[in-house]
Amino acid sequence: MKNTALTNVHIKTGAKMVPFAGYNMPVQYAGINAEHETVRKAVGVFDVSHMGEFILKGDNALDLIQRVTSNDASKLYDGKVQYSCLPNEDGGIVDDLLVYRIDEKTYMLVVNASNIEKDWNWVSKYNTGGVEMKDISDRTSLLAIQGPKAAEALQSLTDVDLVSMEYYTFKKGTFAGVDNVVISATGYTGAGGFEIYFENQYAEQIWDAIFKAGEPFGIKPIGLGARDTLRLEMGFCLYGNDIDDTTSPLEAGLGWVTKFNKDFTNSEALQQQKQAGVNKKLVGFEMIERGIPRHDYPIVDADGNNIGKVTSGTQSYSLQKAIGLGYVNTEFAKEGTEIYVSIRDSKVKAIIVKPPFYK
């Protein structure tokens, strides 16, 4: 198992550590519900240094990104971030990712920890135009500082005006006395905030500075457990659960990042799928009857016929009700449709709702 540059800090802080995507990661500190509430109401810090980062540089960098990703990266400008996915050749998804445009010839791809090697090999396979590629994952730390008080808590540490940063943009600047830090107005919680990228050697210095500056704002460390409940309340997909090599971006509701004004991997087949219509769709649902939906639980109709399966589910702390995502046959995907989740051989009633669950 790999460690992040902050693993020992988490252990000293009393975090419960678990293996995740090949890394030793903190799943919780004070408890998932308390950490969830901290992010929704104040500010919390996630160590997400297990994520992967690739630098693509050269005259053909944009062309390569355009060919391997589904979104239109030509719309990016310096300092802009884009959510996208890497379609495979069979109609599924290699990974979902963020694309950062550093300048006209330099981009950073941020990929999921479990897919670093897979994604590197995939992009490399299409690199026929001599684009310089660097995997900087092992030397890069990434912290997500999330919550409504994030800008206030961090502002004293940087000369970048955090409040004026637009969603899905980034700036390079000095942060906590460290130069060349990427400060990105992105996140996976729906609570607002920032993600900051820097070299591993500065990890403890930056971590300590953030907690000192954030103390008056009730800042706390947050584990992967609350990260999952927060993202699920927003209806954000988790690779390996809600999307994978067998789910198409159109089935997953990612048509908004699938642009057919360019050619990309499998774009022709995906365009045909769009015209023909999909047979299953990723939907959000709320439980009407008592029960918590879990990954892979069957979804059935009133007669008990299998119509799909749960991909993610939890008891929502913010909403005080159980929620989930899952694929269902298209005829059951309409908002307001009643479905049933099979929980320990019992049919438990739920209703299709449009994410985000938490507004």
C-alpha cells in the first residue's frame, strides 16, 4: 500500500485508516456524520493526494486531449478547468477526469487514484503526435478545502483573491509561503471551496498553516467516508460504482460532457446510441419506506421484476432520509416513478427524483 505525504499526520490525529485505491487513507476522524456537517456548515480539509496528475505539453497536446476525451477542450482558456471523461472503444468509460489548461500548449489531467496506470496507458496509446507526457502523481499532494467558510479560512494564506474566483477556474500563486501552488475553485462536495496542488515536500507545512488559519472558522480534518456521503447528496458519480468500463456516458447522464462537434474515441457509436436512445439510465431516488440502499442491491418493479440495480446509496445526514443512485430500464427513469429496492429479500419502496438531492 502507498502512503500520501500526510499519512503519519492522519495517524497522529487519530484517523481511522483504510486501504483505498492502493493507498492507506483516512476514512474518518471524529465520525462521518459530524464531518459531513462540518463541510456543509463550516469548512473541512480532505487529503486527496491519492489522485493522479498528468502533464501534457506540446504543439499537439490539445489535439490529443480532443481525441481521447468526450468534452470539447477547445473551449478552455488559460486558468479554466473542465469535467470530462475518457470513453473506451466499446461504449463504456475508462475514467472521468478534470482537464486544466495551464497555457495553449500545456494541460494537466487529474484522474482517479485507482485508474492512474490504466489512464496513463490509455492516453499514451493515442499519443501519436509526440506530446510530452509526465506522470507527476507520486510527487504531487492535493488537499480539498471544502465548505461555505473555505475562502475566509484560507484568504490570509495567499495573495490570490479567493472570493472572486469563478467555479471551475484555477490560479497559480503563493500559498502558505510556498510558490507555484495551483489553487483551483473545484470540489466534489457541492459545499463550495478549493483544491490545492503542491509538491509533497511542503505537505506538512501547508497542512499546519491551513489548520492554524482556519481555527477561528471551525476547520476540521475530513475523511473519505464523509466525502462519499457529501458527493452522493449532490448526485456526483463515483468511478467504479456509478460509472465504469461497461456504462456509457449517455446512460450515466453525462451527455452534457459528450460533445459531437469533434471526433473522439468511439464518438460515432455514441452518436448512434444518442439517436436511438438508451435502454437504461442512471437515476437518483429517495427511499419512501425505511431501508438503506447499498451498492449492487437489485431494483425491482411492483411485481418484483428486476429492472435495475443500485450503484451508490446512503442515509443522507443533511436530509435525514435514505438516498441512492442506480441504473433502471428507461421506462422507469421518469421523475416521480415508484420503484422498489430489494433489501434482504424485502421490497422497499422508493421514488425517482432528480439530483442533486441536497439543494
